[in-house]
Amino acid sequence: MSTTDDLMNAQLLGVFNERDPERRRKTIEDIYAPDVVFSGPGEAPVTGHDELDAAARRILDGAPDFVFSPAGKPLVTDDLGHLAWNLGPEGRPPVVRGFDVALVRDGLIVRLWTFLLQD
């Protein structure tokens, strides 16, 4: 069973930053509940591994030269995890900043919310 800290890093780097579809799908199956619900800004919530994978692919396809990087360590309280992140060209200042909040049950993410920060 993974810790919430591990899950937060894996969902950012192993899913939303992973361009290889097979590796991304493996991570999705390892860290998310089968009926996971993901809500991102401006999008309707998606449910399940297939829809989450498609959402991650759309994000990656929309920013082909950008990479996600953690903007600090995960914060954990009980069954909630929080991870701030940056998105932009590698080695350059971020173009977008945000954070993810995850609800964890039995070692899997069951609910994930993404928030964008306004500068």
C-alpha cells in the first residue's frame, strides 16, 4: 500500500506528466480506485480509469513542450493529500501554477480535484 505522499507524487509525475501511454495507464491502475472521480477547472468531472486517462492525455496534448513539476512536498491530513505544482517549459519559469487535492481510501485515490492559481 502506498502512502498518500507517494500517491500525490505518482499522480502528478506518473500520470499527468507521463507521455508514454502504457506507463501512464499502468500508474493509473496502480494508484486510483476503478471508480475514481477527477474534476479539473472548466471541465465536467470524469469517472473511472479510461476517462481519467483520456483527460490526462488531453492535458498533455494541449501542452506538448511543457512539464509538470512539484512545487514543494505533499501535504497530508488524515485521508486528504495536497500537492502544489508548476507547469511550463522544462528549466524555465512556470506558465501555469496550481495544486491537486486527493481523497484517499484503502491506499488508492478515490477523488481528485485540480485547482489553478491566479497570479
